[in-house]
Amino acid sequence: MKRFLILLVLVVLSVTASQALAAGQKAKPAARAATLKGEIVDLGCYLGHGAKGAEHMGCASKCIAGGMPMGLLTADGKLYLLTLDHENADPYNKCKDLAAATVEVRGQLMERNGMLALDVTDVKPAK
């Protein structure tokens, strides 16, 4: 009888633990393809004091080269974190050379907890 009770307790604990683990896992947000137009900004200076535009190009280039994350600021004021596509880093790295430029960026649009991001798959100067 003791063995049966111990086995029953272990089964209940195992089922409860697996249900708690499943409930704690969040579904990955669906990414969707998008092409966005905007200015590439370094997030440190833009978020810190609103720095952007041609007059900030030198500083933005230096900050991005030093490892500061990049963002894409659209005409409607939305800010997207630019992320590296793990299958092809070239388009993301090309963005580093386009600080303060207005560009068209194509990639997978993502959002989590209010943060917008674009996994960069292509970039070109805007027309």
C-alpha cells in the first residue's frame, strides 16, 4: 500500500509539474514579412536625447561601430529595433554603414511586450 501511495504521489507531482511548465511557456509571437521606410538611428543617442538626422551622422556612425544597437525611425514616429537575421548577417551589417540615412528595410516584423523589431533581410537607400 505504501508503494502504491508513493507511486500515486509521484505521478500527481509529475503531471502537475508538466502542466505548470506548459502554462509558463509563452507562445512565440508570429513574425510577418514587412518593408519599412525610415531613418537608421543609434538607439543610445536617439532614446537619450532625440539625436537624429544628417547633423548626427558622424556620432551615430561612431556609436553603431562601437556596438550601440540600431533602430529604424519611421515617418510616423514608430521606432523599430533592428535585429540580425541569423541566416544572413550581410543586410544587417550593411545598415551599420547607413547611419542617419533614409532607407527601406525588409525583414520579419516582430513585437513583444510593446517593443517593435525588424529582423533585417534586405536594406537599400530609399527612393
